[in-house]
Amino acid sequence: MNPIHEALRIQNIKDQDESLSNSQIAKQLGCSRVRITQILNLLKLSPNIQKQILNSDKNYTERQLRPFTQINSYQTQEKLFQKMS
């Protein structure tokens, strides 16, 4: 599954029941709370990058994308992402 699709799926679960913690979602999905946090952090990517990933035939891995989530500037994220693409 595309990493952004997975993040959006988990965010949708949270949106449907705002009382659920990441730990509770992790139990439902059979993974760790840390894993849920890692996946949701992909939503820190700029909306433009998320759209590119969702519409791309290229298989981006979560490992490739994770470093970009540490960059606060969407503009910087996008410049670096273009170099990687």
C-alpha cells in the first residue's frame, strides 16, 4: 500500500472516533503505537508532495519519505523531494 494511503486511512480512523488514542488504533491494527505515529507523521509532508505520491506510478517507500517529515518548511521539502524524484 502507498505510504500516504496508509497514513490517510489511519487518520480517517482517528477522525471517525476522536477519542481513540494511537495506542488503541495500534491494538486494532496489530502494530505498535510508535508505528502508528511514524505512519501519521507522513501527513507532515507538504500537500503537493502528498498529491504527487498519490498520483505517481513510482513506489515511494516510507523510509524514503520519512526524512522529509523532519523539515518544517514545505518549500524546502518540495525542493529536496524534486531532487529525489
